[in-house]
Amino acid sequence: MDSPQSMETPFLVLRKTPFSDSSLVVAGVTPLDGQLHLLLKGALRLGAKRFPMVDLFRLLHISCHRGRGELYHVRHAELAADYTGVARHAEAYTLAGWLARFALANLPEGIEHPRFFQALCIGLSRLADVPRTPAIAGTICAAVSAGVLLTYMDEGGWLAADAGREPGPERCAEVLAMAAGAAAAPRLSRGAWQRLTTWILRRLAESECILPKTGLEEDLPGTQR
């Protein structure tokens, strides 16, 4: 799919990379146009006030146009939601980073993924509010990872191929509704969430999705016992 030369879109910031002495390249995802790479000229200049809202795990509303190559130039950006609270909890922050790498590795430019985008934003909002109680925090992280990844799997059409197999269509429907913000999380133990996530990861690997390493036994955060 050819990408438009200009657009207005929600944009979730997932990576920042210095570019030259004063600029940034920001990578992130959109609901209808897949992955985008934005060039923010002068964003690193000392004392600059341009784009102060651009930071990891923030949802922006941007207007931009395509320059030469793959980079888009931002005309205007407004902060829509702030999920940087994920940094307050180590497991939540590790999971957020893993999900960011997963999204950037598996969402190409120009491909629609509106349900995954929504699930990722909702998941980050939940991780930003994770309580300090270890048991509760661990269960929330495990539920978020299962919900976001199951949504990606379902939107890609791979869940239908596993109809009738574990964990069953009713359980999948409950988790997908949770991930979309339409229902509360099913009452599952952390172990049950972990088993569901392990099953999803196997199916994604079989579908040749890229699963980032974490440095933590190669497992997704939220699946550690």
C-alpha cells in the first residue's frame, strides 16, 4: 500500500533516536497507516521548546507530510494521552518496552492495525497505573501482555485458524473484550494468564512473527514465575 504524502493521525511514540546534532527520529505506530518515522528538526537543541510533549509511551495527534525517503516531517503535534507512568514499576516498564519492540518489528508502514493500536494504548494505560503490590502488579502485567498479543493474533486472522483449540473461543472473546476496553479482565490467576501468553507466543512464532528478546530468560515479561 502506498503511503500518503500528508496525513493527520494518532501516533504512539515507541522509540527515539538522535539524528544529527539537534534533531530526533521518532518511530511509532498509527491505527490506519502502520508504522511511521518522524523527523523532528531541532528537537535536541539546547533550550528548544519545539515538541516538548514527544516522549516514549505518549500518544500524540500529529499532522505531518512525507519528505524524501521514509521520514515524515511534523507540522503540528498535540499530546492526547500520557503513559509514561509505566516507568514507575520495573515489570510494567520492561513489558512496555517489549511490546514497543514487538510493534515496531511486526507492523510495517501502510498496513492498518486499528484494534492492535487500541489494545496497545489501553494496555499501556493499565501498566501506567500498576499498583506497587507485587502479586497484583504481576497479574496485571500478565493480563496486559495476553490481551495485546491476542488482539494482534486475532486481527491478523491467525486466531480463527485455531478455533476449537485451547484456550477456547469463549475465553478468547473475554480476553479480546478486556483488551479493547469493553469489559473487565477475566478472573484468572497469574499462572493462568502466563499459560495463555505462552500459548499465544507459540502461535505467533509459528506464524513467523518477530518476538524480541528481553534479556530475561528470553521470555516475555509477565510470563516469569
